[in-house]
Amino acid sequence: MTRKTIDPRCEEGSDRTDFVGMLRGAGLLLAGCAAAVLLFSVAGCSATDAGEPSIASTAEVLEENASEKGVEYASFEEVAAAFDASALNLEYSKRDMDASFDESSATKITLSGDSASVSGSGAAAEGSTVTISTAGTYIVSGNLTDGSITVTTSENDKVQIVLNSVKIASSSGPAIDIQSADTCFITLAEGTQNSLSDGSAFTSENANACIYATCDLTINGSGSLDVSGNYRHGVFSKDDLVVYGGSINVSAVEDGLNGKDSVKIGAGDISIDSGADGVKSSKSTNPEKGFVYVSGGSLSIDAEDDGIQAKTYLCIAGGSIEIDAADDALHSDLEGALNGGLTSVRSGDDAFHCETKLEVNDGSFVAEACNEGYEAEQVVVNGGDTNICALDDAMNASAADLSDDSESSDADTSTIAPSGEPGANAAQLDGSIGVPDASSANADSNGQQNTAPQGAGQQDGATSPELPSDDGAQGGQAGEASSDLGQAPDAQGRMERGGQAPGGQGGAPGASDSNCLIQINGGTVALDSQGDGVDSNGNVEITGGTLLVNGPSSDGDGAFDYDGEATISGGTVLVAGAVGMAQSFTSGTQAFALVQASGSAGNVIEATDADGNVIATLTATKAFGCVLVSGAGVSDGDTITVSVDGAATTATASTTGTSGIATGGPGGMGGGPATGNRPEGQGGPA
């Protein structure tokens, strides 16, 4: 299998353990581009509080009413309009979670090379093919060199197949072929090792996987199972696919686990190596189908396309997930949610992409390396711990595409292209918002100190160009220097100074899309980007939480970028980046300041209020020329001090966006193309 390309500058810094942190105390994240948090909580993903996976009868009730609720739509736009996450069946049935069986009443199937024998009723063996024709429990043991188990029961029947030390190879079709049933349960007997494999060509045009089912399929139990999908998929269900237990290893030419109607993972230790998507649900005509829900267990995915792909909804509510994907790590064509668990990803494109809405409520999410981090039309962060290291934008709000041809191709893969050197650590916090450890802030994979990226906003890879203030003071110098220029920002909060912008010539900001929104209401968000840190093609709203950004060192991108308005009414903000595209808030009920303060990778940035209380602390991962600061208790007219390794610069906080630094002209198009390139703006004489 061809391996994807990951930019070496986003590799583990030669030692993966450097990226491992612990979530302790108040629950703040020890941030680093590849930090891992070892604590997680489990939460439901629907509008109601799901809590622990339920064994109530909701699932059965929904199944009984499926004919009434299973409305099919002609277009995906209609599906999107009708979609309601609270209507999804995110529960597990009693039989999903109960892997027990009655051995005494079960039919025994013994496999022996090129033949099999049956003891009991409901099944028959013909050569190397075993056919199960009635409901019941079937215990299978032994080896089959070239054959299969086929299920052909009534569509109302439930079948349990217990794999009890089984090895089945099939050269021309599925190893387990479930052609008709209501639900088939594949139970992995305790203490057993089982292996299933198919051939590279099938005689049947319908089947497409090593384990193939036309009905609902559940895999449970505590034994182990190896699945080799040499034709296409590893495990495929045309209806719902549930995994609730077992140690399962899947390798597949295409998808690892594919449930067309849905995939739910509640328990188990699952490892997937796939030539296409790791986990996928693709139903596109029903707003209550096409979702992926992970609430527990351990999931490791190495995918040549998306790690997990859902058509309507992708929810991570618990468990431990690691994904290495050539395309998006997590992808939904509609909505997505992070409501718990520990998720760590590396991706060639987006870390978590949703077309319409991505909601982050709980859990820990770490993007060790990606092109872009969170991307959706609306990105709403209510809680949890987010840590993203991105080669382009770390958090992006852009217009949704709900056209029917917007679905990703199974064969479409991408790789990470070099795009500048990401910093080693996005940000670091102590138990409150304290001083981080900057010892590895700018080290390469050999442990050597890297030179900060060269850009228009820095000199000799160390500091940004000195920008004049009204009193002639210059930022970055020891002692107190005022950066309050008293100039009003433009409509996007950019502060204009006399002189040519470091970025050169350029035009007006881009047109705002009112549907696009980045909203932070809680949690901790630590971002490190080579492109824009926070990038909204519409508005930005911050009402709470903590936002820490190590933005770009180049003047063509901004650490804080938007096309509409940016408001703040609460929370803690510390954003460091280049000068050329710098933006402040447009307004807020909590005061803020855009401060002229420069430094280089490894410098410790500390912001304090008028009483000397620390607002926030950040270790720079690259050169910067300005800092955006806001914090609780900061009032209009208060003095904010930004210290860079002890060199202090002061500014006056405001709620109207009238204080800040010169940014070198209006700049270019906020929320611009994924490359980070923007038309340059016209600045005045220096």
C-alpha cells in the first residue's frame, strides 16, 4: 500500500513522547502541536443528554417505526434541510451489547479444510460452503481453506454466529456472506483468535467485502478477529453496522468498516489499515441515516483517504481514537460533533471537516499535523480541549457546499505539501494560564534549534519591523513603550498606519458571508498555523473559554482573520502573529488591545492587566510582530502590558476597536484561498 506523504517539519520531532501531555487539575491542556491528553469523558452527541450508552428500547422502537420515519429525498440539499441530530438512533440494543450465548442449544458447525459438518438444525454444509437458513445461534470452529459461511434466512430473522477459533479463506467471495436476515450478530468467543480473508476477485457482482451483509450487522464479544479485505472492503453492511467489543484488526483494499446506513462503535479494540476510508457511512437520501457515532473503545486508523467519513453526521462521544489519514482525518458532508473522548490525528488535508456545522463540546482533540484544522460553515466551541498544528488555516469558517456531487470520491487521496515549518508547540498552559516550558519551542527533529521562518514581518529571523507609534516608542524594547496609536480600525478591525504595508500593495478585504461563523464559548483552544490561525469568511464571536494562537510569521496571512465582524464579551485571548494582516476585534463588551510587540521562536509572551494579574502566557513558535489580548476583568481604558522575555510594551484597552497598532494598511482578502495567498493592499508612505 502506497504511503502518504507527511511534511517532515510536522513529524514528531524525532520523539513521539515529546507530544504527549496530561490533562490535569482544572482540565487545561498542556498544549503542543502533537500533545496527547490521557483523560477523557464520555458524552452523548444528540440534542438530549445521552450519557452512558443506553440499553433501553429506543433502538427497537425506532426499528419498528422505520417504515414511518424512513423518508427518502431526491437531493442531498433536501436531506440537509430535514436533518436533525436529535432524531438519530445513537443507542445500542441489548443484543448489541450482550455477547452471551447458550452453547447447549446452539447448532455446531465444524470446519475442516475443504469441507464442513453441521450438528444441529438450521444449517447445512455442501462442500466448502455452509448455509444458515433459519434464525438461531451457530457456533463455528475450525479452518476452511477455500469456502464461506452464507446466511439466507427470512428478512425477519435474527442470527448469531459465534466464531470459536475460526480461520476461513475464500478465493472468490466473502468469507461470511449474509444475503438475507433482519440482524446478524457475529460474536467473538472469549479467548479465541479468528481470521477471515477473501480473494482479489469475486464471482458475485453484489458482494464487496470479506464480511458482507445486506442487513443490520453487529460484531461483539471479547475474542480477536483479523479481517483481510483483498477485493474491496473489510466489513460492509448495507444497513447499520455496530461494533461493540472484541480485538479487531482490519486491512482492506478500500474501506475498513462501511455501514451504508450508519456505523456505531461502542466498545472494542479496533485497528484499521485501509486503501480508502477507514470508517464510512454513505447513505445520502435519508436524514436519519448516513452517520458515524463513536462512543467508546479504542480505534486506530491508517487510511489512504479519509480516516472517518460520514454523509450526514459524525460524532465522537468517547473512547480513544488515533488517525493517520492521507485526506481528512474526520469528515462529514453535513454536521459533526466532538462530545468526549481522546482524539489524536494526522491528516493530509483537514483534521475535522464538516460542510455545515462543527460543534465542540467536550473531550480532547489533538491535530499533530494537518493542512487545515477545524473547517465548517459554522465552528462552535463550547468546551473541551483543542490543540491544532496546521500548515494552513488552523480554524476556518467557509461556505458550505451541499450539492449532490460534493461527496468525496473513494479514490481521491491527497498528501501534505511542504508549506513552511510549523512550530513545535502551539501553546502551553499550567494549572491556570501560567508560564509554559519553552525548552523545545523551536527544535527540529534532530534536536537542533531552527531558524525562524523568514517573512516580510521579521528581520534576520528574529523580530518584526519596528512600527512607529504616536510617541515614537518602539515595541520589543526593554522598558515601557506605548503602542496606543489612537487610530480607528477599518470595518474589519485592521489598524492602518502611514507607510507602505510590509505586505506591499493590495486591496479591500473580502466580502463577508453572514452564514460563516467561528464562535468560542468555552473550553481551551490552542492553535499553531502557517496560514491564518482563526479564519472566518464571516464573523467571529468569543464569549468565553481560552484562545491561544501562534499565527503565521508571513505578512500574507493573519493570526486572527475575518471578513465580517469580530466581537468579544468574555473569555481569554492571546494571539501572536505577523503585522501585515493583523486584525483586532471590531467591538465588544470586554475590552481588548492589539499591541505592538515583536519577538521570535522560543520567546515567552506574557500579558498582564492594570493590576499586574496575568491574563495569559504563550510560548512563541515562530517570529511575530504583534499581539492581540483580551481577558476577564479588562475594562475600557485599562492598561494592558505585553512582555516578551521581560521586554514590556503597554497599550490601552478598548471596547470599540479604537486602540491598537498599525498593521500596514488594509491588507488583502480575509478568509482567502486555502493557499493563504491574498491580494495585497495599498498602504501609504512609510
